[in-house]
Amino acid sequence: MVFQADDYIPNISYDSVIFGFSGEKLKILILEYHNTGTFALPGGFIRKDEDLDRAVKRGLSERTGIDQIYLEQFHTFGALHRSNPAVMRRIFEGQGIVMKDHWIFDRFISVGYYALINYDTVSPKPDALSDSIGWYNFDSLPELMQDHNQIVEKALEHLRNHLDQKLLSFNLLPEFFTMKDLQQVYEAILGENQNRANFQRKMLGLGILERHEKLYSGGSHKAPFLYSFRKVKSDS
Amino acid sequence: MVFQADDYIPNISYDSVIFGFSGEKLKILILEYHNTGTFALPGGFIRKDEDLDRAVKRGLSERTGIDQIYLEQFHTFGALHRSNPAVMRRIFEGQGIVMKDHWIFDRFISVGYYALINYDTVSPKPDALSDSIGWYNFDSLPELMQDHNQIVEKALEHLRNHLDQKLLSFNLLPEFFTMKDLQQVYEAILGENQNRANFQRKMLGLGILERHEKLYSGGSHKAPFLYSFRKVKSDS
DNA sequence: AAATATTGTTTCTTTGTGAAACAATAGTAA
DNA sequence: TTACTATTGTTTCACAAAGAAACAATATTT
């Protein structure tokens, strides 16, 4: 996996913040690079002959094994010193690759994307550059390379502001879920508790939920309804 | 003004949507290129040794004569065929500059910014590449080059969604203004009428307005108060 | 001095929200 | 079987916010 200079647009990259939800906590997908102890967001480059959006989908699929996810662009990071050639160099050397000059050591302006995926049904796989990929609790992330911690902050901010509008939460849950599941997703993202009765009223009022049989058999109490999201339009 | 390849990051540009308010209508600043009848948003490139944000401020100042404005990044446009080398070529030829190969004819991914400025106190000046710069009503824009019409749409969408949060409107008004002025700005941006009494309540409730003497002497009726925005924090 | 237009405020009604209480029910323990 | 318990779905109540209309104030014109 040595990037050919002719294939990619120089100086532009993307970084992605992949959110998952464990049933209790909000989590983020983080890569660790071989032999360097460097943690990073999954990112990549754009080919000269592909759309930016497509590049992100392709790259993410290559690096994490995850396909068909809803991606949302949220900000482009262009500070002069956000890239650090020394760190990139160490990552490649950690793999035994030594390159003197390479376009990958240049300055990069990076477009940030975030996605929400179902924590339970996805099993991410690390690519050749990385020796591990894993979920980390949002509130106890390791220190990430370059400005990636800031990128995560900004992604969450954007997600919070658009949670209601876009009902992004549907990506974090299995097909069928209870009202409590949904509320826990909201609470994990917003970082604050929601009123149970009002939350239910609001969600049902949106008219986007379909109520199903009570199939859940958890504890010694009344069984909750199961819900699914009403399909409206597919996102390409 | 021939851009040197060594000075600029290739394949990345910015485009800016500069909103103004005439006292009645929402307007946007548009450039027209020499001899080509091509209309475009003010845009530019990023130097290899400057922050993205700074580059936009600098470039905008060079191309329009406008300084010290509040800029907000809203989206990055990266579709494969959004750039059109043929159009760029015509613009340069229209100026008598003929170049066979130039990095400027490459594909560009463009970062979109918008700004809000005071229509009355600003007199934009076109740069060497353009023969005119002018205000156009948002609802009757000419056809713009490449995907610039889409960029404008997206900017307005973003502005509408964030109007209340950031009180961006203060940039569109002179230092002193009436409550009616403020309401008209909101109505122009949101595209719908606001209730007079409630608008006043809401704005005063925000605690960001300072009320001054009634100095206005317009028509045959009660004089309105003048207001100004309470200064909180300056934006670098 | 009356008329008029517009502004600032108040009042009334409707709607939405937060908190608590009530009702229903699937399992558990006696 | 029957009481008990935990949790869910719904309702009620108090209060705040929002929409609409009425009322009061006032600078200018007639």
C-alpha cells in the first residue's frame, strides 16, 4: 500500500468520525498504527477521478471494512500547522517503509465527515497500515495524532445541533428497538437526561416511528413496544 | 496577476457568498469577468504558507476591497465535474492571457464560506480579473459559472439554520437601527413574515440589544427607538 | 384640534414542556 | 394462585412560550 502520487489529489485528505452506540455509551472508531502507539481517525485521500463524497465512502470501506453508511460532511480543517510530517514519517517507518520525499508528508487540508453506524452488527477490520481498529468511549478517548481530537469535538457539536432535524439516530440502532433504547441514544449524544414522558410524546409526534408487537421479554415488568423507523427516502 | 504554481496549494480553492441587506431585500455580491459574460462568486486560492481561514480573508479583501468581516465556513464542494477548465480558459483569454497548461485549469475542490456585511457602508471594488462587482437580489441571480448557484443555495440554507444561534444579523445592519429594520432582516433571510409583537419580545428577551433615544424622524407617527447590539466578544 | 400611521405594550388564547401521578402488565416471590 | 415489584404507556397539572389581537402612545399631517 504505497500511494502513487499520480493517482491522488495532493494536499487534500478526509478524516472521519464514526459514531457507534453500545446500548449505553457513545463510542468512536479509532485506528492504531503499527509500532508507533499513534492513534488516529480513519482517513484517506481522494483519487483524481472520483467525487469527494465517493472517495470518503470508498476509503472508509477499505480501511475499516464498513460499507453502506450514512456520511455527513461537517467541517474542513485547514490550519497551517495541523499536519505533522514527522508523525507521518514515523508511521511509515514503523511499517518498515522508508521514503525520503513523498507527497504524503506535505501539508494537508482535511475534510471532516461523520457517520453513525450500528455498533452491534458491524465488525471493523484494520487495514495494512494499522495494527488495530477499535471502539473507544467518547468520554475517554486516547490522545489522537495531529488535530484529530479537535475534529472529534467538532463532529459531536455538529451532530448535537442536527440530531432532531435529520433523525440521524436511526443509524445507531438495530431495526427494531424500544422507546427506551431510542431515549438512551439521545441521552448519550446530547450528554444529558431526557424526560421520559415528554420524550415519548415528542418522538411519537414526529410521525416517523412504526409501532410493532410487544415481543421484548426482558425483565419482570410490562413489556415495551418495539418500534422501527418508517422508511421515507434512501440516501445514495 | 498570474498565479505562480509554487505559491499556492493546487486543487483547492474557496468560494464565498457575501450577503448584504438593502433595507428590504437580501443581496449577494457577484463578480463578472472581462469580456466573457461569466458571473461568479468571489473566490481564490490558498497559499502554501497560510491558514485556510486567513487565506479566505486575504483573498476576499484583495478581490472585493472588503476588510474585517465575519466569515463562516459552511460546506466543501468536491464533485468530480464541478470544475470546468474550458470556462477558466475563456476567462483568462478574455483578458488576453493565453496559457497552455496551468494548474488553474485543474480540478478544484472548493471550500465554501459566507459572510454578512453592511450593504450601505461597503463599496466593493473589482480586481484585475473582473470588470465588475455588484449586488444582486438573491431571488433574481444571474446564472453563475460552474456550481456557484448551488453554493449560494447551500449557504442560505446554512444561514437560515443558524440565524438565531449566532445572531449573525448584526453584520447586516448599521450601528443603530430600529426594531423594524431588524425584523426586516430576519424576514428577508427566512423568507417569511414574523409577528411584530412577538418578534420584539423575543429580541428584547435575548438581552443583546441596547436601547437608545428616539432619534428617528421618518414619518407622521410615533418615533421608534433606536437599538444597537451589545458588544460581547470580538471575532478575530 | 382632529385624523392618521406606526410604534411599544398588554392581554388573551393556544400550544408546548417539565414533573409528577396513575394505570397496565410481565415476571418473581410467597 | 395471589400478592409484589419493576417498568412501561398514558394522563394530568402547572407553567412557560408563542401567535394573534387589542390598546395606548406619539410624531406628523390635515
